Amino acid sequence: MKIFTSAEIREIDAATIRLEPIAPAGLMERAATTLFQRIKDIVAPERKINIFAGPGNNGGDGLVLARLMHEDGYVVRVYVVETGSKHSAEFSLNAGRLERSGIVPVTIADPEKFPVIGNDEVIIDAIFGTGLSKPPAGVAAGVIRRINASEAFVISVDVPSGLFCEDNTARERENIVRASRTITFQFPKLSFMFPGNGEFTGEWEVIDIGLHADTISEMPTPFHYVLRESVRPMLKGRSKFDHKGIFGHLLLIAGSYGKAGAATLSAGAALRAGAGLVTVHTSSASVLALQSALPEAMVSPDPGTGNVTTLPDLGPYKAIAAGPGLGTDPDTATVLRDLLQNTMVPLVLDADALNILSLNREMIELIPPMTILTPHPGEFRRLTASGKSDYQLMEEQITFATRHKCIVVLKGAHTSIALPDGRVFFNSTGNPGMATGGSGDVLTGMIASLLAQGYEPAGAAIAGAYLHGLAGDIALRIHSEESVIAGDILMNIGRAFRETNFNNFSVYL
């Protein structure tokens, strides 16, 4: 699914009006009707509804919604927030229709006149939408702060009022609606992808309002939201006479004294994701623990007792991953340098491999093209010496990927995959239960496994992140956010493949 900027969304709206053709008021009616049908699924008929509308088309959507809910039997009160801006033509048209249906909106020109709203009532926020060009101020800011202070359930229409669709670095956060839920039109908004904005969007979902399909298809964008429909065609099938040699031999350089678990999780994930053979090159201190826990993996013992100190022969391997539990010992850093200079196969760098790069910054220039890096935000900030906002971090991620011709998988709630051509893919799967030690080691093993099986690096990173998150989602169905551990994610990798490939999702639960 494509993600567009607010300016591009306005272009798509205009193209829909011109090419369908449909009147602007007709498009607004269609969008609000679809919104109404979804809200009916969420809000019980006995709940009192308070709709706050701004002067533009987002407010117009709110007025149409008010009329439809009133006609369906909901008790609806409508408040028009006086911002000093002129009412749009569609707003004025629907204000008249609303009054003829029996509801007269109340104008709020003073935030102190904010109505009394019970905690069992619903607020629908339709003050500002994607057309917002400057931060809320004056009356609008005051109303937003009072919405946030209420204990009502808040639903934002398209975007929480005050939230820009892209960069919110310099925003006054108290002047952005904190929605319980956001129902957005046609596309996710880029700002929804960033962790700092989760407190504003709440749970969010996309509804299809029928914008012009050909225009959407033809309009380019670097930003994409990864769904099952895009991952399913990426996955390779298997034939009856295939054997383990066809599915690649992966070398995993991982583990040190006290951190054999990281190597075990990563190797186990690689096997569960389909690699034909997995060899772990690890410190001699980790060998017994790894072979006991994972007899399916082969082990290449390093002569170093506590750390990896030598680079094994790289000849047999189709892909290599390095980093989980590796440590940052100087001898290990030398091994990583040798690996970067000598590998001829696809490479994944994670965890301590990234920390070594941060400590030896000249080694960054040695990263082979199309290498996949899988940092969490802290590791990436160390790697780039950046302390910037979420949006700026994404810009730096893109810059790093394009400059070094690599793939940067920045882990998070919506893990983002930046490609060397500047495109960014945001993952749709995963949950807070995956915020647990070892989760990233599992991801490294999965992505490296796909590389060993012959997947292109971009496809391995995108599909690996999606399947990893989905395995975590399946684990959550069995456990809870508090109790999911990395091993649960690993054990549900097979189910994630099955759920992606087949339509009967519940056959195994």
C-alpha cells in the first residue's frame, strides 16, 4: 500500500473529482458514509456523540457524519470551532443540510465555553485534516487541550487534529488531539509510522473511500506500507524433489561468553525460516550450550575462549550474518573488518556488529553494497552520531542507505526498511509483546535465512520483517504482551509462513 504526503493526497482527491467525475460534495458524502458505517461497528447506539468540526473539509466530513448518525438514531451534538478561517464551500453546504435534518451546530468562539462531556460519551474530532498548514493556535488550540483533558472516547477523522501528515518535529504537542482511535481515509499517513506520534493516533485503521485507482497506481511515492498482499508473492515455493542444498548454507558469526543464547535464537530462526543448512561460528565457550539447545545447527568453534577471534573459510556459504551476542572485543572487531573486506555473498549485520562499526567508524566505508543492517534506533543513532527526531531519523536512514548502497532495517513498531534507491517500506505486523530480549536476534536469523535461499536482499528484508512481526502477533494470540519471549516468536515462524501463504488462518490454533 502506498503512503502519500498531504500535498499528494490533495492531488489524488482533485484527480478523483475530475476523472470519475464526481462533485466535491459527492466525494465528501461518500467518504463520510464509509466512515459512518465503520463507526457504527465501534460505537453503540446508546452512546452520546459530540462532533467537533473545523471550518474546512475535515469539518465538512464531520457535519455529514453528524447528519448520518442523527438519521440513524444516535444522540448527536455538533460544535463548530471558530478558527478565524473562512468556511469551505462543502462545509457550508453540509451545515445547511445538517440544520434541515434538525441539528443546529453550536459555535465555540471561546475555549472556556467548552461543553460538559461525560466519560461515557464519544468525541469525534473533525477539526483539522490533511490540509492543515500551520499549528493550531487560539480557540482551536484551547479546544484541543480540553478534548485531551476529557475522559471521553475520542475518534479522529482522517488525522488527529493538529498532527501534520509528515514532519512534527517542531510541534507543540499539547495542541494535538490525543485520539483513542483514528480512522483515516484511503492511505496511512507517514506520521502514523513514527513512535513519537502513537500517543496522538491511538489505534488507527484505513478505510477505502474510493479515490481514483489509476491515479493512485500511477502516482510515484518512495513510501510504502507492507501488507500481506505484497509479501505473499515474494515467498518462494518448494517442489517435491528439492533438497537441503537448494535452500542454501548460512554462516552465522555470533555468540560470546555468556551470550550463547543470542546465537541459538538467531540460528534457530534461520532454520525455521527455511535455510537448508546453518553453521554458527562462535566462541569455544558457547559451543556446548548451542549444540545442546539446537542440534539441527552445525558449529564452527573459534579458538577464542570468550570471543570470536578468527574468520572461518567463507567458501561454503550462500549468505552470512554477524552480530548477535558477538561482543565488541578488539579481536572480534578485526574479524568483522576481515569479513567486510572478504565476503562475496549477501551479508546481514546486527547488534554488536553494528556497535563495532560505531566504535570504528572508518569501517563503515567497507560495508559491501546491498548489505542489510538491522539496528534498533539506539544502535542507529550511535552508528550515525544522530540524536534527531523520528522524522529526521528516517531522513538520516534514507541518506545512510543511499550513500552506502545498503539496506537499513530500522526496528520498531513499524519497522522501516530503507533501500539504496531511496524507497522506504514500513512494516504492518508486530506488537508490544515483542519488546523483549532476543527478538532482534530472531529477525536477523530470518532475514539471513531468506538470503541463503536466494531471495534478493530487498525482498529478504521486507518479507523477513513482515514474517517476524506476524510470528510475534501469532505468539500474542497464545500468550500476552507481558509474557511473549523471543522463543515464542521463533516457534511461530512456521505459522507466520502458513498464514501469509494460505487463507485459513486459524487451522493451527
